[in-house]
Amino acid sequence: SRSFSMSSTLAARTHVSYELKDDVAVVRLHDPTAKVNTLSSQMQSDLKEVMGEIWSNKSVKSAVFISSKPGCFIAGADINMIQSCQSSEEAARLSQEGQKMFEQIEKSPIPIVAAIHGSCLGGGLEFAIACQYRIATRSKKTVLGTPEVMLGLLPGAGGTQRLPKMVGLPDAFDMMLTGRRIRADKAKKMGLVNQLVDPLGPGLKPAEERTIEYLEEIAVGVAKGISNKKVPLTKEKSLKEKLQDKLMDLAPVRKKIFKTVSEKAQNQSKGFYPAPAKIIECVQTGLEQGREAGYLAESENFGKLAMSPESKSLIGVYHGQMACRKNHFGSQRRKADGNGLAQVSIDKGLTTILKDTDVESISRGQEHIYTSLDNKVKRKFMTSFERDVIMSNLSVQLDYSGFESADMVIEAVVEDMDIKHQVLKEVEAVIPPHCIFATNTSALPVTEIAAASKRPEKVIGMHYFSPVDKMQLLEIVTTDKTSQDTIASAFSLGVKQGKTVIVVKVSVTLKCYFDHYLGYHVAYYCINLFIPLICDEVGLDVILHISEVGYGCCLSLHMSDTCSLYLVGRKSGKGFFLYEKGKNYKNDIYWFHRLISRVVNESLLCLQEGVLRNPVEGDIGAIFGFGYPPSIGGPFRFVDTFGAERLVSIMRKYEEVYGAPFTPCQLLLDHAKDPSKKFYK
């Protein structure tokens, strides 16, 4: 890799610029080709060139790194660079280049201040902790973290070596093994950030622009203070911190920590995700054998993980999520009226009416939303003022007043066709012509619901997965009569609510046989499908009702017996799992290996019949809809990696025993006959 002292004149700098403010070099990061800054090859090249110029300028006494891109410092590495690697050695070289660049920043002859506003993640955080000082805004947009593990990777630019020494082993492992994002105030307490700055509100300029200018002003002052020895780079450690350091010097203590962390990681990953074990290995190597050995372990393991099928699958899932958050339909509305979906609307600034049939139900709904927001206040995710502003977007009522100006109505009444039709007719009598009627049904055909409408082109399914405020997926269900404008408006609302959106057509799929073997087996490739958990959330009584009207499942008598004992899921406190306040019990529920083949076959059949628009949405729907394991990337990616011919061979054996449900669909047979056919290039 190139030395920082070298300067390239072959291409103009496009991602990094700088200016001198007295004896401080203010380096601004801005990728003009993307919404966020990443450590792309161009960004790295520009950084090396700029730092070389700054270090060769004897009049520069300190430097400030700041992003001029709103809401983002550096969001991480360029995933496309990692994907383009053809071997573990090539990926390891990427890691080594990052290590070398950040080590030179760490050993800079002048102090460098990282001024952080917005996301500072992955390689961005590794960059920041290589700097001598970090200032961050208290903005909700400012988050710090190492999400590489969620892509099946590890922090590969020195993060596994610097982070434990900066914040201690417990916090470092928590960040690296979970990918959890840390708010600025918590980062300050952990020692990840040296100083906090409050964001500014709007004035003559937008709030974001004013905040960045103010942050730069503060950072320049701090940089001057550090170079003049007026601002200390480190603070005096507390007695607790000193004791922790002494304990970490003891080999038996370190051994115990690594053993405990390794067992926990293994228990959580079940061996399906190799990255956590590699992260632990890198940290342990660095502490036991020194920084150089740690760097080597980090780069080698990064290279191996980058070529692993798990990482390729998880990166595919990431790209799929991003694709499902882009509205390709082009229209949008202003606000939404809903029922149990109010919470995910009001916190996005949507004026929302919560309508129900009785005072008790509506009070319970309003109290649930307030309690959920108040819990965020207690955990310091928001202020009480912000909670009250969000609640002001919600109004509750027993009639349809206000619906005459609605853009969208979302119903979430019980799964009964007669009640659905009644609500639809009542709503259509008061809403304006442009208003969309969306049903949150998860069981009844949207086509049958729309049959009662005077304007079926304005009727659509918006299936929010339960619990709505936690599940990412929104499944938009269209009929042959649903207009493109209606689809566009529903999609736009879902994206604004922060959902990952897929668009499907009405179809009855995956008629599973829930018999007494449920709970005893799991597919080798398919741990924690969470279907039992979803059953508990929806309610076993609801699922039994669905089966009785002939929509999708053949249930054994055991389900009826279970419901008669009121073991119907979370609402009764018992179902497949037990629900007690303060406790979280989970049974080890295992499924037949055959489940994977059924899920995959039905998914391909959905694409074959036009129910799904593309494989990407099929994989995203499976992963976020019913818990298909991300480590194998979704049903369509599974066919590409596992092999269609191999899967067909397995299904033929099941077909001999169980019959037609295991007959491979034509699309799967086509891929089995021609190995060159792939769902993903």
C-alpha cells in the first residue's frame, strides 16, 4: 500500500478536502456519489494524499476530521470492495491496508480530532478511535458501533485491537459480538468519546447545517488546546478503572472472561455464524501475544470470513433490505389513519387517528402506546418533551369524524370476513375519493375483502408482522384491481414508517401439517425458524380459526385440545413458550429437515406463479417474515448455494413417503437441469 507521504497528482480529489484555520487543518469528508460516506477506495486514496500534505506542512499543529454530509460521519467500509474480493488473501490485504492507514493516524506527529455527527460505524469507528481525540454531538442521529458481525465479518482495520483497550473487554465484546449501536451519551460514559456537543436547532440555516458548523468550531478550539497542551488527551482513571486494569493483567482473569464470552457466543450462534468466535480469537491473540500478532490474526480471519458462505449470505440480505426500502412506484400521501399500527406512524410525524368501538379498548390502546414511548424516555432514548410531541400526533375516538380528510385508513379488526366487510362499507361512506383502504389481514384473501368495495382499485393489503413496533417487515398484498398509485402510496407509507417492504399478490401457500412431532426436530440448516414464536404472537386460537375456514393449514386434534385449555400464546401467558413477567422461557423446538425443502419449494412456486416480483423480495420476506435463517440467505439464495439438483434429489425421497406436497415445482426442476441458472449473479 502507498505511504501517506506520497501524493498522487493523477486524479483530482473528490471525496476529501481541507482548509487551514490558523494552525489547524480542517479535513472535510464528503462522498458526492452516495448518500453516506464510506471508506471506499477513492475515500482512502484522498485521505492518504491529504494527510501526506498536512504532515509535510510544518505550520500545521493539529487537524480536525469532520463530515460535511448531513447525518453521517463515516457509515463503514465499502461493502462492494469486500464483495469484489476473489480470495481470502485479497480480502486480507484490504484489512492490512486499513490497519496500516489507521496506525499511521494513531501515530500522527500532530494531534487529530474526530468531530462526529451522525453515523460512525464499522470502519468509520475504527477510523475515529485511531484519532487522538473524539467529539460527538448528542443528536439522535449520532450512533457509534461495529456492525461487521451482522455481515458475518469482524472489524478488520485494527478495531479488535484498539477497542478493548479503549473501553475494556466487556463493553468491547458487547459492541463487536452484537453489532449494537451506541448513542453518544453512552459512548462518553464508556470512554469511546472524549467530549459531547449539543446539536443546534433551526435558525437562518437548517438545523443540520448549523450543528455541523458549531461542531467544527468546537473541534477547532479543542485541537488548538491539545496542541498548546491546554486540553489533556486523556483523563485520570477512576479507582474502579484502575482496579479493572489490574485485574485484566492477571492471566486467570482473562482466561475466565474469554471462556465465558466464548461459551455465550457459541450458545447464541449455535455454530451457524463463525464471526463471533473469530472476533474473540483476534482479541485474545492481541492481548496475549501483542499488537502485531493481533493485527495478523485480524487480517487473516477477516479474509477467511469475507469468503465464507455465511458472510456472502448476510451481505446479500443487507443488499436485499436496502432494495426493499426503495419506492419504485413513485407516488406518496401525507398521513395515515390506523388502529393498532398507530405507534409506528405517530413517531414518524404522521397525523394518526386511533378508532375503536368501545372506550375500554381505545384506552388500552392509547395507554400501550404511551407506556412504550415512556419506556424509551426512562432508557434515555428520547426526552419527555419528544414523547409528548409524538403523542400529540395521535387522537382517539369512537366514531369516524376526521376520516373525511384522511389519505389512508388501515383496519386491523378481527379476522372475520363479515366484520371486515362491515368496516369497509362504513369507512367508504365517509372517506374522500382519493383515500386508500388498507387491510392488515394476515389470513383472509384481500380479493374477497375488496369484493365488498365500491372502488376496489383503492383497496390493498398491508400486512404488518407482529409485534408491529419491533418487526421490520411490511408485506403489501395487491389484487388484480389494485392501482399502481395505491401501491405507491402504501409503499411510501411503509418506508416512512421504517419498514422493509415487499410487494406480493394474493396466494395461499405453504399448507403445513402441524402434527404431534412439532417441537422435536429442526432442519440441519434451519435453526430457530421462529414459526412457533409467531404462532404465539398471532394466537393459536386465531390459527385454528384460519384452518377451520380452509385457508392454509391442516392441524391435528392436538391444536384444538391446546386451545380448549386456553394455551393460545402470549395473550394467555402460555403457548409454545411460557410468558411470565421478568422471565423469558424458550423451549428447544426442532423441525424436520424436510421443512427447508417445503419452504424453498413454495417460495419458488410463488415466483413461478407471479405472486412474488423477484427473488430478493422472496428472500427478505422469508427472513423477516417467518424467521428463515439469515446465515443461508433466504430460500432463493439457498438454492444457488446448496444446489438445485441436490435439493430435488432430497425432495424426491420425501415425495416417495409423503406424496405430492414434496413434488418439486417446475422452476426448481429447471434450475436442477441447468446448473448455470442462478437466482443471483
